[in-house]
Amino acid sequence: MSTESEENMAHARLVVPGMGSDHCAGIVKSSLKRLEGMGEVNTNIAAHRVDARYDSQRLGLDNIRSAVEKAGYDVASATSPGAGSGGARTVQLVVPGMGSDHCAGIVRESLQRLEGVERIDTSIANHKVHVTLSEGGPDAERLRQAVEKAGYDVAQAFETGSEEDGDEQGDAEIEEAYLNQAKKRLWIAAVPTTLIMLLMMPHMFWQPIPGYLAIIAVLAFPVVFLYGGAATHRSTWRSLTNRTFNMDVLISMGSLPPYLIGLVGFVYPMTSFIEMAATIMTFHLLGRYLETKAKGRASQAIRRLLTMGAKTARVERDGEEREVSVKELQPGDIMVVRPGDKVPTDGEVMEGESHLDESIATGESVPVYKSVGDSVIGATINKEGRLRVKATKVGGDTFLSQVIKLVEQAQGSRVPIQEFADRMTGRFVPIVLLIALGSLVAWLLAADSLRPILEWGAGFLPWVDPGASTPVLAILAAVAVLVIACPCALGLATPTALMVGSGIGAERGILIRSGEAIQTFKDIKVMVLDKTGTITRGEPKLTEVVAAEGVEEQQLLQWASTVENASEHPIARAIVDGARERDVSPGEVREFRSTGARGVSGKVGEETVLIGNRKLLEEEGVSGLEALDKDLTDLERRGRTAVLVAVDGRVRGIVAVADTIKKESVEAIRGMHELGLHVVMITGDNERAARAVADEVGIDEVQAGVLPEGKVDAVRELQERYGNYVAMVGDGINDAPALKQANVGIAIGAGADVAIEAADVTLVRGELTGVVESMHLSRATFQKIVHNIIWASGYNLAAIPIAAIGLLHPMIGVVAMTASSLSVIGNSLLLKRQFKQTAQSAGNATD
């Protein structure tokens, strides 16, 4: 694409409530791709959202909305996030009476007359109007007056921050509106259909009802043609005229012909099919309502995340505390967080100490201690102390916002196995239409040859009537094929499992970025681990104190910590902190002197203390080295950084420092071995230090002395050796390229932002045991996807032939079709319980 056209590229976001499966998403995507000037198109089934890049010089939002509607799908809203000049403002109006495209057109026309209005986006589903204004354009009250002059009351009119503010909340409102609409359509169809069923029973089995055909024709008309079925038929018409075949085509073909054929009964005596038309449409609407409700449960993880954040914040401004909206926070603001309050946004503790409940971020129920200098996460709960926190990230940059984006990204992503389902559903509808037509023709031409099948089936299927006329049997078979074949269940197989799986992960501090990672994860054979910050804590800690004969450990630590307290070296800080943990406080040092990387010295009281490596002490002529030589060699062999402590020219002991292993590392690596993984550690440390850590935690293979740029080559070599089945865990900036190179990159959440951005999986809790848990989750989620696809496709393949030979009544077929879709959703919802059991079993196994 040229630079000029790239500059013209804009972003369109559409909310398409009826896009409930990958099949639907495929139709929408292909319809948009036909437009000249259309760039990348991404669909998110969980949020019913389509994001597209388009050339604004060749296309407009109206063209994009029209393309989707021609494909058979209503568009609840179409916006262009991020568009407009730097001085643009956005005003949102809530117009309860705007319930149709006609109403929305009147509202748009009234607003377009105002000078300074750049763009108007209407959402009929949630009765909202978003107006983008140029700098100096009319205010919210002026817009309200314009809409009210057009004849519509305005419930709310207010200026929003950025156009993307509240997008997720708006999508939740649209989903709720769509659910209410589905419920309303269901009731409008269910009441007349119930009356038809109540009349049909006595008319068929006891006493004919005078004018029965006219009564049921009138009752069924609004069900099939008006509010009940109008949206389905409109979708069918758009789909057919656009040369696409969505699932509504089968429902229309299964309900319209039976109703119209039933009207023949007014001029020629024959069996009525009007009851069947109304029942099919009603069960279809029931299925849509239940699917919408169930999918809402599946995607509730995002809605829970949206409600977790604080709405207001107490900030210090002009020397006093005041309460402001969280949206008004700026980086650098000082927030006051009282006991029991939620932390308004991500920040750093400037004053105070407390324990914070971080379970929403990490899944860990035990509160975490925080003091000055510690970072805190927005939406976590302050348990006891008063804190002053400096805001560091606000709005879309906060941890919670990033989690929501990652979960949405995962829920809207695709799994490679879905390509198989897409190919099936893409060809499915036209094939089914041909089978239905073939069934109709076969029964009309060869009914006598097929009747023996019905006579056999009548022995155990009460709805089979071998004595029915040939036209009746032909219509019943064709309609049954249409309604039983609807591939809704196949389209729901992947997205519902991804919705549930990503939601479970978010609750447990595991963020899986894509569906592709879920499928790849199950085949991983090699797990590559960075050492520092992943297996170890990434900070030195006092590990051993070896005192010479006649010297107390406490006295040795007193000498060492007093001198080292004057140094800022990390090893010195580790010695001082370790001494304090052992109840030894540093004293006062005089004549402190540092000899660079080799050691330090100083006066403690009247004694001269020298701390350093073997070479320094030999140069200074210190005696007694041979007595501790064995201990020193042993500590160095185990990867410790050991320093000698000499007092008045004689060695008095050794203090050893090391980057300590995280307590969960041994358990995590044992869990990886139980999953059949070959565990490799790649580190820039020396061979001796790396081997010491590897031996302690049970690593299978060590590659030491690897520079950051060499980690990519090391991962690539493992991929060549074991195939493309290598995952890597890292936490630093230097790990990012290798995380990208690995087939699955896993970032420790406490690490660098760039590493998290490069990874496919992020472990928010920062514990290595999360790798095992995330692998169990990915395997369980993929297993659900496979089960769903097998069930859905197997159901259709088995049911269509049964319907074609006349053994399946259309009314039974539509119930079975609805049950199939619901069973797929229900199976996905069971993932939470099954994963919990799997995780518990794995935890017990490692105890």
C-alpha cells in the first residue's frame, strides 16, 4: 500500500449483534473484503464487534454498514474510533424514542444542520447518538435542543472524554439490549403459537373447529412474517441478494413455504402446514434467545472486569483532598487511598504501608504487603493502612485495561482447527439446500419406493405417518432437512470455548493472547526457562555465614554488615539486609575505603575490617586463608558469590550471597516433567552458577553464557532439534526476541512490559507454577473445542439423512437443532468445573 493511501487509512468499528458464530463472522468479513479500499478486517464474536481499516478517500462508514447489512446482518452501531482532529470533542445523547433506522435518520438530519458537527453515529440498539464536533462546535445542550425540535426526547446529553472511553461498557449495554429484544420477539411468537397448539389438538383428535384454517393463519401471520420472523427473513433476503448463505436462510426456507402451502387449503382440501411454520419460527427464536443468554454467561469475564475498577479517586490538589472521577486522573497525581478503598489506578506508594488484596489481578487470595516504593495495581483493595500513591498509569494504559484488551483479543481470536469448521460451514448451507430440494423431488417421484422406510419407522416413531399423501411427505422431508441442518452449533463450537477458557484464565492471573497459542500449547515438547527473575528471584540474598574457629556468627555478621553498610553495591545491600533479618544491626564505620570490584575496608571500633575476594586478601597478606579454603571452594562450586571477612590481618569467616531460587520453582519444574516436557535453562550466567541452580531445581539441560542476542539462536536450535514445539518463559527486555521466536512465548507478569507484549501468554502472578496451570488450561480449552466440533458436525451428518428419508418431523428437528446449539454452549460452560478438578488433581500430584 502506498504512503499516500496509508495516510488515508481510517478505523471503523461496527457492533453486529447477530454475528454469533465464526460462520457468521466469515460472511461479514468476506462481504467487507469485496469493497474497494478495504484493508484488514478483524471480527470479535464475543463482543459482536467488527474492526476494519479502510481508505477514507474511497469508502465511508455508510458503505461499510451497507455491506454488512447486505450480507444479512443488522448493524447496531458503526463508529470510527480515533478519528477527528486533535481538537475534536464527542457528545453522547441518549434518545429513548429512537427505535428504528427511520427515527435515526431524522435525528441525524436534524444534527447535521448544525455548524461544527463532523460526524454522527447512531446506535438503535441502545438508543444512543455519538456526535463528533470540531473545535468550537456546539455544546451538549445545543445538540439536545436540535434533537428535541425534531420530535424526540433526550434522556441524557453529555460530553465524553475520548471516543473509545466506555466502549466495552457500551458493548455490554448493546448485548443486554439485544438479549431483551430477543426475549421480546420470543414472547410475541410464543403466545400465538401456544394458542395454535391448543387449537390443533382438539381439531385433529376430537372435534373439527369451524374456521380453523383461517384462525391459525391469522395467529401465525405475525409469528412468521411480522415481529417474530421479520428480522430472520430480512437477513435471508440480504444474504441471498449478496450471494452469501447465512443460517437464517434455512429457517426462512423452513417456515415460509409451509405457511404459503398451507394457504392452499382455502381453495383445495389438504393438510395444513401453518402450525409447523409458526412452531419452527418460535423454536428458532427460542434458540436465539437461549444462545444469547448462554453466550452472555460465557463472556461475563469481561463484564466482571469492567465492574472492578474504582469510579472515583481522592487526590491532593491545591493543598487539600478532593474527590474526582477516575477519568480525570493524570499521571503524577497524588491519590489518597484509605482502608477499605479500591486503588483508583496503577501507581507507586509514596507514603504509608498496608496489605493489598490483589486477587483480581493475580488470583492469589492472600493480601500482599506494600510500602514506600512498591508499585500498586488499580482496582486492588487496601485492607488496613492509609496510603499516598502517585498515579503512574491512567485510562487505557492501566493494568486492568490491558487485561480487558487481552481477554477480548483472546475471545475474538481464531484457532487453526477452526479453519476446518469454517470450510464446512461455508459450503454447508448451499449443500443443505440442494439436499432438501433433492429430498423433495425424490419423494414426489418415488414415494412408493420410500414408503416401506416409513412403515418400518412408524413402529417406534409416533410422528411418522406412512399413509400421508405424497406431497405432504415430500414437504415434511424437505422442511425437516432444512431445519435440522442449521449449522449454528458448529459455528459456536470454537468461540464459546475460547470465551470460557480466556475468562477462567483472567480470573486466575493467566492471560492467553490468542486461540492459536491454545492449540500450539498442547503439543509443546520443550520448555525453555530464563534463570534470573524466572527460576530465581533476580536479587541477591545472604545465604550462608561460615565463621572461623573461635568466632561467633553474630560477631562475624556485625563486622561485615557494619562495613558493607557504607557501600551501595548490590552484594553489600544483600549482606546488610541479611544481617538485619538475623537481628544484627550495623554499627558505625570509620575510614571506609572501597577497592572497586574486589572489596571494601574500614575501622569498626579499634579493629580494621577487610572484606573481599581471595585475591585481595592474599595481596594484603592476610593470614588463615588455608583454614577456610575448603568451605570457600564448596560455596563457589554451588554458585555462591562468597566474600572473605578479615579482622586485623586474620581471616575470621566467609559470608555468601546468591540469587535465591523462588520457592515454587522446584514444584513447577516437577509439574513440567509430569506433563512430559524437556526443560532447558538458557542464561547469560557462567556455567558453574547456572549448573548449581539447575541441579537444585531439576533442570534437564543447561545452556550458560548465552548473550541476549544468542537466546534467539538457542531457541531456533531447539526448534530444529525437537521440531516446532518449543515454549519459552522469560521476564526481561532481553527475553523479548526469544519469546517471539518460540512457538509459545510466556512472560512472567512482574517482568518488563516489552516482554509481556512479545508473549503469547502472560502470568500475572509472576510464579513459575502458572506455566503448568496455563498448560492445563490450554489443553482443557482445546479439548472442549474438539469435542464441540465433533459433536456439532457429527450431529448434522447423522441427522440430515434421517430427515431426508422422512423419519424426522420438522417440529422435532427444530427442537433438536436448538438443543444441539445449547449443548455446545453448555459443554463449553462445563470447562470451568472440569479445569478446577484438573488443577486440583495436578496440585495433589505435586504435593
